[in-house]
Amino acid sequence: MTTPTVQMPKITYIDQDGGSRVVEAPIGDSVMECAVDNDVDGIVAACGGNCSCSTCHVYIDDAWVKAVGPRHEEEEFTLEYGIDVRPTSRLSCQIEVTNELDGLVVHLPAEQAE
């Protein structure tokens, strides 16, 4: 008897030059953790995912905004320190990977806050 293969959701990170990187994302990890664990350039994650630095800032692709959901109050506050914050800006440390986010596309900003 074979054990069924568990397929992990995939996330596509698109850099400012249009290059893309697709990674498998474990359920329950954050979009930031998946980027860091897979050496995705452009995600600094200086605070380690504590929603206190905005160095994991991403832009959610328009097609995924509703599925990802809105920012919470603490995230709104932290994004005030981000660079080029837009309506689709999110902190990737605050987005938990779920099966519903399989195929998620995020765009990386040209630079992160320091």
C-alpha cells in the first residue's frame, strides 16, 4: 500500500525585474518563512516575523487580494515604515500559507525598509 503524496501549495515570488521564483510552501508557515527558507532575494525579514520591521513587505497580486484578506491593525502600523506602500501591500510574515493560497503570486518591491 502506498502513502498518498501530500502536495504543498506553491507561491510565486516576482522580483522588480519581472523574474519569478516558485516555491513549495508548507501549510502553516508564513509567506515570509517560505521565502527565507528558499533563499528568495528581496525578503530581508530582519525581525524574524514579529511584525515589527516591514522588511518582508510584498505586493499581493491583484487576483489574490481577496483570498489573502485585509491587513490587521498592527500590520497597518508597521507598514507606515515601509517603502512605496500601496493598497496591495502586505507584510509577508503576516500571511499564513493555507491550501486556499495554492498558486499565490506576490511581487517584491524594489527595496525594503532598513
